[in-house]
Amino acid sequence: IANMIPADQLPHLWPPEGLIDFEMNSWGTALIVGFAKLLAVSFTIAAGFRGGYIFPFFTAGAAFGRAFVFHFPFVPVQVSCLCFAASINVGITRTPLATPLILAFLAGEHNALPPILAASVVSLFATGYMPFIKSQIIRSDLDHSLFYKEGRKEPLIQETVRSIADLLQDGVLNIADIEGAV
């Protein structure tokens, strides 16, 4: 099962016909599974049902990764599925370091960590400005518009450092006060 072997080659585990004879053995069925999972998750979250959405995102991402492999067979199935699962989850949850670690170690594919991490970072920067969860706040380390005022060419942080230096020079702020605070 972990090697994505078709069910017809594992009759002792799964009957080849299954309940409805639906298997991810083509890119179309893999896409159907991925979109159906995303649709089901969106309905359950919108309805307010309890439960997580991380593992359903992993499932949808694995289905999309499987569809990707049908068009690019030189990409290993495991890497493709894990990268798509990571990118979908990071796009929603904004967890670019935890997601690759969870996926790589749960799947037992430790060598796939670099491409999974790369997919996570690309997803983070591609979707960093779109909050999908209402309680999320914009990360100031990703949204550079928070560092700049209108018409300014330098970050606000430089202005803050300069104003502290001015306060020290004017004698309003004492260096001992700063050392005591740190």
C-alpha cells in the first residue's frame, strides 16, 4: 500500500473490485479524489464540525501528486505525493517547517525532505498574502508592505533604530536603561 501498488496486485488486502470499483489508476480519477476531498473538507469546516483539516489536506495533496506522476513519470511517486501534500497544507496553515518534517517522518522518506521543504517554501511565498483561516494574522517577516510607509524608500525598522540613536544622543534615553532592560 505504501508503494502505491494498484489494488489488483494486492488481492489479499483489498479485493480488486472494491465497493464501487474506483481506484486511482489514472490521472482523472486521482484528480477526482483530490477535488472531492478538498470539497468535503471545505463543507465540514464551513459547517463548523469539529476535527482537523491537516490530514485531509495531506490526502488531497497525495491524490494531486499521484495525478502529477501520470504526466511526469520520471518523478518518484512518493516525492510527488509528499510535495503536493506539503504545499497544500502549508498554503493553508502557514507551517513551512513542521509540515515537511511531519510528512517526511510519517512516510519514512527521510531523503525526500529537501524537495518537500522546497515545495513548502514555494507554497508559503505563493500564498503568503492570502489568509485562508480567519484567525490567522499576517506574518510580518513575509509581508514586506508592513515595513514600509507610503512614500518611504527604507524600512520602518531603520527609522526605529535611527530614532533610538537620536534619543541616546539627545540624552533622553540612557544606555544603562537599555542594558538593564535586556
